[in-house]
Amino acid sequence: MLKLKQVTDLELRLLRSFTEIVDRGGFAAAQAALNISQSVMSEHLKTLEVRLGFVLCKRGPGGFKLLPEGERVYKSAKQLFVSIDAFKADIGEIGDEMAGEVIVAVEDEIITNPACRLPEALQMFGVRAGRRARVQVEVMVGYQAISHVADGSVHLGISLSDVYTRDVSTQHLFDEVGEIYCGSGHPLFDVPDHEITEAQLAEYPYSSRGHLERKDALLIGNDFRSGDVGLGAQAQLALVLSGRDLGWVPQHVAAPSVAMHRARPVRPDITRRTVPINVVSRDAGPHGKLVALLRSCIVMAHTYGNPSEARPAGVSIAAVKG
């Protein structure tokens, strides 16, 4: 029987702890995000279950697993937080000065791409929005960034396309170039490219990046042997450097390892590809002024570069001030 008759600040705090634990896949990963001990998180969860009147999950030596009741509470809580954030954004827009928070999810290693102008975009945003506007930037794996934008828990994403998620739209910012690499311990490392055939490439395990599987198949077919999985550019690079797998890595991520002769591109004539990096936003739901402004700043920064650089006549930072 449901015991919860009202939702107070206490219930909201307990629900936020619960959703964070679910998002992170367990207590250990959520500890740093919540900045509380695992014992406190466990007490929060027990208290929430008592107030709700049912058990939300299994936890113990076997790991963390949601029960059907927990899945329903998790989905409802996420919707509740989206509504609360939308309310705060709407209230924050009352008056002349903008106030509130915009959450941006950035796919791992995109910020280190020389073509990325997110710092310039944040500078432009700060000029217009003022100090009462707060930005939270989180680094995620690409599919996480897109899914969090889709469910409304993140306002904007900067991620590799393609996007096949309803209620999400994209706008191109810049391109990222990558190739298939092997580590110095791999059998192909010392073999000249002109001696490596596509059939030989297919003999070796290939580590996927999960959300890039479809694009890999379009580029080089489905003949690669399934290898390890590296969720994120640095994880992929680690597998490549181990010598266990071939793997696709962005050039700017692999460059230091190539310079140290720890990795090399393999047959770049057939494995190199250019993929679009987009700003991702949600079609459905409320779009506050702050979110729209930051999105405009991101697009503007990648269109014209650094705010201090020259722009075409008639274009300035003022153009994004709304």
C-alpha cells in the first residue's frame, strides 16, 4: 500500500539520490556524484522505500538491480525533475535578468578536439546571460548524452551523430576525423600498409564503440571479428594500445600515442572517415530562454570562431542576445 501522501523537500532529496544511483548503475559510482558515503545512500534508499511502502531494488553482493516497482518510480521521478527544472526556468525568466541553470552533456574527448569552440560559446553566453545563469557541463559517452537530452534530464548535448531518437534534433558544428589504429603490440604494427589487405584486417578482433556500430558497418562492412567494447574514445584507445584489438579512434585522441610510437593508423586509405559533431536539443518540452541562448552561442562560436576574431559585416555577439 502506498504510504506517501505528499512530496516534501525530504522526498525530493531521497528521490534524487535514488535516481542518481540508478543513473550511475550502483552505489559506488554514485558516491562521487552525490558526495555522500555509500552508507548514507543506503539509508536514503531504505527511508524512501519505507515512505513509499515497497521495495525498489535488490542490492548486495550480487549487485544493484531495479525491481519493476523501482523502474516505475525511477521513470516518474525523472519526469518530476524535468517538470521542476522547467518551472524553475520559467520563473527565472520573469524580470529583466536571466537566472537558472543549463545542463550540457559533451561526448568524451570532443572538448579536446581543436575544432571545438565550446569555451568560446560559454564566454559568449556569460556576456549575455550574466552571473545568475549557471552552466553545468558533464562529460558522457555519446549515446548517454543523446538519451539524456531525449528524456529531458539534460538540456543540450554536443555529440557525434547520427541520431535516431525521437524528439531530438541536431545542428552541425564541426567534423571529427578518425581512423582504425593498432597498438605497438599488435601483429600488424610493423606491417606496411601496402601489404595489408582488407581480408587480413578482418582476421583480427575489432573493438566497437557501441553507438558507432552502425556507422562502422556502413564504412567497412560486417566482416570484422567482434572484439572488446570501449565505451568512449579513451577506453577505445586503451584497448588499441593493449594490442588486443584494432579500433577506431579520433585522430586528435590518438596523436600523442602515435608520436610516441605506441600506436599507428592502419590502412587510412580505407578506414579513415569524417563524422559530424552536432549540438543536440530536444524538440518536445519547454525551451527556456537560457537554453535557447546557449544553443545559439554554441552554433555562433562554431560558425565564426573566437568572439574576438573578425566576423562578416553585421555579425557580432549582440546577434545572439535574443
